[in-house]
Amino acid sequence: MSEFLHNTPDERKAMLKEILLRLHQGEQPETLKRQLSTLLHAIPYQEVVAVEEELIAHGLLSTDEIQLFCDHHSEILDGAIDVSGAKEVPAGHPIDTFRAENVALGEVVAEYYALAKEVKEQHCERPLSELLLSLRSIFNRLMDVDKHYLRKEYLLFPYLEQHGVTGPPVVMWGKHDEIRKLLKSAIAVLSGETSDMASLRAHIVETFDPAVEMLDSMITKEEMILFPMTLDLLSEAEWYHIYQETPEFGYCLYDPQTVWQADVEADDLHFQYESHDAIRLSTGAFSVAELEALLIHLPIDITFVDKDDKVRFYSHSPKRVFVRNRSIIGRDVRMCHPPESVHVVETILADFKSGRQNCAKFWIGNFRGRFIYIEYTAVRDPEGNYLGVVECSQDITELRQLEGSRTLLNYD
């Protein structure tokens, strides 16, 4: 294979692609790792990502297959990925926070490995109860990784997809779910009865080790591939969006102390939307047509009354509970109700405007044979100023009959 000795980008990618395909065809990771280290001394992280994307895009491997062999990929690439060109980040940057969380997770992983080694020794002297208590502490802390993964899934991956990187996020999300399941299984085992050291050793081999090893492997994947790649692709404005949304999900075993100030213009912080008639909101945008269709298809009816008690909007779903027509727009909401219920409307408006109340709920148990739920909610700006009231009505007849769970697709 002397054609690979020059190690040009195309040659490195071709060699790596061949080795990954052979791994999926059943060759042993140890053999392939030795071959990889002989032929390719260092592989830039960008090329690793490019190869996995090509394998998926060309139909050579499915995302499920890559996910299945993901840990073997890491095994044969261990020590061969070159991250020397990765960008540095300032304190407080989202990647700085991710990395600090990985350091904290790594410390707990090391604590687990030391404890597991102690338990596996035949002459472990610590009491079983003390060992179990330590393991419960370790796995409860490791479960905090869920926040770390959620930020990747809901903040980082969407931007990668916008930059055309789709395969690795799908594969990585699948591995997150595997890790979550393994950690929950470990916690479940530790919540039950473990009668002796032999049982504990069995749990370590069968349940605890796989969970920690997979989590540890994910840390390596992030540090070697994901973080350098995202720093190459995402703009400062995109990182700042991620930074602003991060507190909503929380942090993993780490509390950031530094405020990051991004070097971006105010205009760069708006979400991009191509429609000429875009309605921009703080969490996204719609075209007028999209917004109209969305409101029609909501499973609830909406009517909005402004701060001056005038009806400003209603959603015109074909399955509306209560009849509405355009003649009510601009009408005083008191005039839209029967005289005998106007006093209730007056009370709700007064209580909402004064701040005494924020929500009023009603239901009708037999409205043309249906069960109807109605909720009035005060609408306020971020400073708490009253802007109006939204009425939401919904036919919940079928909802009241639900029992158990439905987690599999089943069209009604």
C-alpha cells in the first residue's frame, strides 16, 4: 500500500474510508488500529468527519451502522487524530464550558475506575454498604451529563445541520440515548438489593463498566472531533445564540464564573429568515402564510383581546368550538358575551389588569355532547405590563378518556 505513504488529504481519507468499511465487514479493531498507525501517523479531525459524512451520503453505511460501530471507530482512531490546528476559545465561551464539564465528568469517571478496581480485587476490605453508597454517589453525579447532552442536541446540532453536517449529530445523539439508558440501568441496580461482594462484582462487569466506558468514550469524541469541528464552522453570532440559550438547560457538574462577551454586531444576532414577509420573534420567524396555517391547525382555538378590551384576533379553525366571524374584530369583548355573563368578564378583566390574577379556568361538561375546556390568561410584557388577555378553548372529550401510555407511532 505504498500509494498511501505520501499522506495527502485524499489519500488519508481513502485509507480511513477503507479501514472503516473493513471494520464494518467484521475485521478486528486491534488489527485495523495497528495498520492505521503504520500508514497514517496523524489524521486531521476535519477529515474524520468528512469520511463519515461521505460514507453516509453515498449509501455505503447507514447512520445506524455507524452508530453501532461508533465505539470501535474511536478505538482504532485513538491517538491518530490531529487536533493541533483547533482554535482556542476565551473563558466563558460555550466550548470552554463544555470542556470544563468534561474535566469534571472525567474526575468522576476516574473515581469510578478506582473504586471498580478495588471491588474487583478479591481482598477488598471496605464494607459492602460503604461501596454501594459511593457507587450511588458516582452514578447520580454522572447522570448530570444529561444537561450536557441536551445542550449539544438542542443548541449545537441544529447549527451543524445548517452548515451541512448531518451524519455525526445523528450518530452522536443516538449514542447519547444509549448512555442515558445505561446510566439509568446502573442507578436502578443500585436502588435495589445487592446482597454480597460477588453480586456487586457481577453488576460492575455487566452494568456499571459499560455505562462508564461509553460515557468516557463520548468525552474523547467531543474533545477530538466535535469541538474542533464546530469551532471551524460556527460564526461568533451563532456561538452567542448558543451562549444565550445555555442557561435554559443548565450545567453539568460545573458552574461557569466568567461572562463571555461576544464580538458581534447587534444586527448579526437576528435569526436569518429568507422570506420577504418574515414575522420575526425572539425564538424564530414565520412567513405570514406559515403563521396563518399554523394558527388554523393548532388543536386549540385562540382569541386575543387587547389592553383596551377590544377583540384583535381569533384563529379560524374549521373545528372551532365556539363560532367566531370577522365582525367581532375591534368589538368590545363585553359585547361578545350574553348579558348574564358580562359580570364575569368584567371581573376577569379587572383582576388581570390589577395583577391580582393571571389565569381563569372554566369547563362545560355537556356542550352539544362534548366536554369543553376554556382558559383565560393575562398577557404581559417582560416588565409585567398588561397587554391583554388570550382565551384558549379546546374540546377535550377524547383526552379525558386516555389511559396508560402511547409511545409508538399509531395513527388514529
